[in-house]
Amino acid sequence: MATQADIDAVIARTNAIWSIPARRNEHYGNILKTVQVNAIRGMTAALEFSWPVVAIAGANGSGKTTLLQLCSAAYVGEQGRAYRIGDWVRGAIANETPAFDATSSVAFSFWNDHPAVTIPYQRDRTRWGYPRHNNPTRRVEFVGITSFLPRVERKDRVHMFRSRLEIQESAAFDAPLMASICSVLEIPYERGELHTVSAAAGRYWQAWVPQIKKGEATYAEPHMGAGEQKVIGLIRSLEALPSSSLILLEEPEIMLHSDAQRGLAWYLMNLSLRRGHQIIVATHSTELFQALPIEARTVLVRKRTGIEVVPRAPYITAARQLARVATTNKDLVLVEDEVAQTFLIELMRKYDRTLLLNCSIVPVGNTVQVYQLVRKFRAERVRAIGVRDADTGDAPGAGIFSLPGTVAPEELLLHVANVALAEQIINGITDCYNRAVVAGVGLRGST
């Protein structure tokens, strides 16, 4: 099982490389820095990839898949461009709003200062204008939702000839592969193998079937759980990629339980660090999203007129809450974090329940993000204000207010007088608080 200590350790090792440009460029090469999308599927937005593994969250229809698909066209491989924009974005059918027009384009920049790449739509030629020269090279792997479906549901030749299969050869999973599979799924498998199989008669085709041993049982892919098959297939596939690849994953958490989703986040960070990969994940998983460092989290919000990119988003729930504002008549109140959210909810519950019922209080990050998002939503004619921590202050003219008092809500709530009052309701809370203070000595953010 990947513990929080394991996650913290891989983040720290990655930051030691990422924070030094020379080391970052040597280890990761020409990885994407930004993508700018103009007028494609209703999206005009810019996104920066501020860490080698980035999770993009958002409600359905916010543009996560579109971004992954467009990023697949950033590089040229050994055999040419593996993915093209036209593979994903097609012309409109009857009565359909066009997905692109004469102003549409995609532009990429890179962390190692490789020249930027711009791919405009050339209306006169009815094609996308890829650069002829100086294209960055990198292996690109797109892993969509339908990848690694349960074998028994595919109805392929392995299923059809299941009683007549013969093993032609076998290869054992190596120790690192087994360790990764065991860590993500939290299952102590003893060994794993990949069998090359074919029908007993003819042998005119081949297929590959993994098999694992757990306790006294040895079983192959058709008898695995859906999550087992997904993780084993995904990890085998990713481990086989050449170093310094761009890996695009569409909702890889599907079929995995919450702890496995968190373990998958650890594995992806570890894989990126070991192999120099850039990994971009579209996800709905709270566990995966919030296992990554804050700089690796981005939320997309579809507004009334386009897409808003929220970088360094602290919570994936912000994606759903902000998306609902565009389709409801509720007022929007943006705060910095969950502590401020809870504090403000309790104040409203006590003093104005009607106001509480008619607003959405959403944590979006630091004080700068509160200010910027309030400005952007008000420009969309959304009734929005920001409530920042008391130690930051207010700016009523810009729709920015502050919590009562003069200090951050955490400091106010944990004041010795409040802890003493809480002791009257919850016996032993003072002892718990004192132990937490001792345990936190020397740690960032401790009192």
C-alpha cells in the first residue's frame, strides 16, 4: 500500500529535480509547458503544466477530454505524428454547431525552450496546418476510457477458443512490475506471468494473457476482477513505453476502489520520476486529484460563455460546485479553503439561514485566486463575491470581503480560549490539542 509517507517522498524527490531548470531539462526534456486552445468545441483557454504529472478535473462537458486529445498532437514520433487533431475533432454533421472555424488553433510551448508550435486551422485548405520543420519529438501514448476493458466482455478470440487455448511461451513479471501492481491494488500477489496463447489447431493468430498467483489460487485474465485487469494491463503498458514519453490518461480511476485510486496517483508520480515521462490525467477522482501536490491540480469550469481554468485548485469538489453556478440562480461566494468554508457556513447558519440556502460557498485556493475568480465570474454577470481570511483584509469595491476578526480562521478557532470552551462539550479535546502541538513542532504550519 502506498502510504502518505510514500507519496510525500516521491513528491519531494520530484521537486528536487523540477525546481532546478538545468536538472529538469536534463531529466524530462522537451515536456509541455503550456497549451493554448482557440475556438475548438467552444473552448478558448490556456493551461500551464506546472509539474510533470498533472491532473485535470471538471464536471462532464468541461473540456478535459478535448484538452487531452489536442495535446496528443504536440509531438512527432519516429514514424511521424502519431495523433492528429483531425483524428479527434471532425467536421459538423447536419444541424450541429461547428466544432471549429477559421479562427481555430492550438499552440504549445515547452519547458526546455524548444520553439513554440502553433497548429492553425487552414480554412482555405480545409486542414490543420502542422509545422513542416523543427517539430519536437516524443513518444505519445493516449489511454482512453475503453482501454483495458474486462476480457470476458470483449468476446474476442481468447473468449471464443477458451477451451482450446495452448500456451506458446511465458514470461514472468519482473520484480518492479509486481511491486507496482501489489502497491496499487494492495494485494500481496506472489508472482505474475504473461502467456502468449493461440488455438490448439492452426496457430494462425496469437494473443497475450496475464496470469497471477494470490495465495493458493492461480488465475488468468478472464477470471480476474475488472479492477485487477485494469491495473495489471495499464501498468504493463506504461512500463513498456520508452523513456521521456507523453502519457495522456482519460479517467484511469474507473473500476478502482478509492485506496487503489490513491495508489495509482503514487504510481504515476513514481513512474514519471523514474522514466522522465510527462503524464496528464483527466479525472473525476478525489483521491487521485488530491494525492498530487497543489501545483499539479487544475480544475476546468464551463461558464455561460466558455471555459475557466482554475490552476492550483485545492479541492476537486470546486469543479462541481462552480459548474452548477452557471445553471442555477444561486449567489456565488468564493473562499480560500475548507476551514474558511466551514467557518462561513456556521456564521450564516446562525445569523441568516435564508442567505445560506441561496448561495454556494466554494473553496478555490489562495487569496489571489479568490480575487481573480470573483472578477471573472462578475464579468459573466454571475452574482459573486469573495470572502478572504481576516488577516488579508477586504476590498468591497471589487466584491471582496473578509471574515470577522483580525487573524486567520485556523488561528482564531484554535485559540486557547476556544479550546477551553470546546472542552466543555467534548471531553479530552484539550489533551488532543496539546499532543497535536507537540507532534507538530518544527513542521510547516504548526503553532
